[in-house]
Amino acid sequence: MVGTLPPGRPGNLTVEQEAKLQEFWKATLRVFGVLDLGEVYARGCVDGSINGDNEDDPSEHTNTLNSEKKSKRKGLFRRRKGHSGDKDEVSVHSSIPDPDDKYGQTKEFQQALATQSPQDLREAFWRMVKHDHPDGLLLRFLRARKWDVEKALVMMVSTMQWRSHDMHVDDDIMYNGEAAAYKDATESTGPLKKEGEDFMKIMRLGKSFLHGCDKEGRPICVVRARLHRAGEQSEASLERVTVHIIETARLLLSPPVDSATIVFDMTGFSMANMDYAPVKFMIKCFEANYPESLGVVLVHKSPWVFQGIWTIIKGWLDPVVANKVHFTKTIDELSHFISLNHIPTELGGDDPWTFSYTEPQPDENERMKDDTTRHRLLDERATVVKDFENATQKWIRSAPQTDTGVEQKRNSLAEELRKGYWRLDPYLRARTWYDRTGIIKPGGIIDYYPDVDGTEMAYDPDGLD
């Protein structure tokens, strides 16, 4: 039901769940080098599962936000002894079984800690937060790892590594966006031109797009499988578009809604449309890097030939994800999840809307050239981040659900971060089709069914709150 806050989210935690969240924040702030461990040790507030053996002097840990040196870590971050020299090596408890590390995230976690400073990791985290409540982001990883703090931390840090160093989500895909792909397609040469052309072809075809919401208020991503042909676009461009649309879908989410629905329109599907590589990439995204982001997956009107394909794909899925997949054959079955008036007519519903791509506008990203304003807004955000971290340090020193004052302070700061992100958004993120058509409005206002003609809508720079 829309409006009902699901369990395990900010504002709806049991005492035990809040204790786990506090524990997760302790570990996270230690990774970032901002937790005042001297005070924590003095108060005895870090439990043994995080603290480990008292092999380091707490005074060695500083509370600076700008240190470029890696902090020494205990428990989760053991010092390996018996090596020459004074250097500490970071490792994860070997108790994490291989079946829980399907995508090699322990290795990515170790690589992140070995190659990035605490400040680098801290900045990567706050870039990832965007408009989310920081607690909500951590809770996604906790729920995905069944409230195991160590495994949740490994998953989160490896995701930060993936975003920053593998996919370059924020500094390339979302920063450059559709306009850069359009420019590459029309002005560049060689591989860059090909990647731009591939990206724009996928966008123009509407192979996948976001439109409307289901009965639970979740944004809907429609994937039209019949429009895909293996090898027509590069694997890199397909992955780029996949991340672009997932990140855009994130912007549409607002509590209590924190997941999306995917509809695979299998009308007209044949073996010529099957391509396992992008399917594997999409699965990895949702299982490893965007945990707890899938509401349901609806496979609509799949032909008999898909039965064997599904057997293969199901074998790749985590059982939790596999249980979210539903097959619908008729409009009545589909309308169990989506209201008829929100199902496009091409799927058999009553919504007359049809996909039509609007090309990037020449001046739509002008604000991204304004370095002065961007730096000012980033400085303002950094101040709120520091305040939130300080309030969080106070909160984790209290018993769960006992200090309502600091909890209210943290929630107030999280709201400041949300509003601040949307003021900053035009300076960090290239505009998308969803901005041009009025689905994403200035200030983070989301309108799933904008009253526009779907052809041209200028971005209003004065619409920010």
C-alpha cells in the first residue's frame, strides 16, 4: 500500500535493527577516518565484533576530515603480522563464506582500502548518497546482507569502488550524460563516435525507459526486448545506458517508496533478441551494487521459447531476487500490479502515452559551467555533512531509541542534505530526457505523468527551491 513505511527503513526500525545501524555507522566512520576513537574507547562504546583486539593505541586515530593517510583499523581491519616493515595490511575476517561473495566483493573491498585514503572513501560515499537519507542508504546494504555488519560494509565499500573506479558513475555517466553522447556521435571520430552513436540509438529507440508508477507508487522501467539485437551496440554502451537509467530511477524515489518495478515487454520476442551479457550485467547491478532496489520484475507475454532461457537466467539469480519475478500473460494479470490507466496502450492498457525521445538541447547544461556556484554549494553541503557525522557520533554513543533529540537532529540534517542535493543537482548532473519532458522538475519535484506534449520542455533554472 502506498504511504506505508516498510520495516527496516529510517523511522521504522526495531531496537535490534537500530543497534545494527549504529554498529554499521561505527564501522563506516572508522573507514572514513572521522570517528573519534579515543572517546569511543574511553566510553567502551565499540563492541568486540567491530573493535577486535586492542592492538593499536587509540590516540593514533585522529578526527580529521582531510587526512590523506590511511587509518589503522581493527577487527574488520586486522593488522597482518609477520611481514617485514611497519606497514599495515588491511584484511577482512575470513569467516565470510565464498557463496556470500558471488561477485568478488571482498577483493574489491580490500583493493579500495589499499588504494584509497579514508578521505577518498568518505567523498565517494557522500557522492553516492545524493538525495537519500544516509541511514536509508546504509540500511539497504544491511538488509541485503541480513543485518550482518561486516558483510554489509564489504558490500558498500566495494560498491563505492565500482562506482568510482570501474563505472565512473558520478564523474562521467551522469556528469556527461546524453548531451555528451550526442556530441560524440555528431562531432567525434573513431571509437568515441561509435560509443556516442550506440548510446544515442538506444535512447532514441526507447529500448528501455521510465514511465509512470505501479500500485505501490514504484517507478516503472519498461524494457522492450524485441528492439534489441545482439551485437548491434557495444557492450560498454549497453552497460552505460543501464547504469544511466538505474541512477535516474534513483532520483525518482522518495520515502516510503525505495524500489522500482521492471516490466520486460516480451511481445514479439525471438531468439534473435536474446543477449546474455547485458542480462548478466543487469543482474550484477541489482544484486551487488544497487541492493534492495528492485520491487518486482514483471515478464509480460513471454513466448514458449523463453522458457529454456528463463531456466538459465534463474540459475544466476539470488533466490530473493528470483522470488520477485512474476510472469504475466494477460492485461488482467498485469493490472494486478499496475492500474489499467497507468499501463500504456501498447501493453494493452488505457494509458495513451507513447515513447518519443526528445533530443538534448544546446544550452540545457549551462549551469554545469558555473564553477563558482558549484563550489559554493559543495562547501555548503560539506558543512552539513560534517554536522551529520558529528551528530551521528553522538547518536552511536547512546542506546538505541533513547536519545530522541539527537535522532531528530540527524533527521533534520538529512532533510537539509536532500534539499541541498537538489540545489546542487543542475551543477553536477547533465539533463536527461526525464528533465526535458518534465518528469524530473527543478528542486527534485517528481511528476510521473507531466502535462506536456512530450516534444520540447525547456529547463527552468529559476524553479529551484
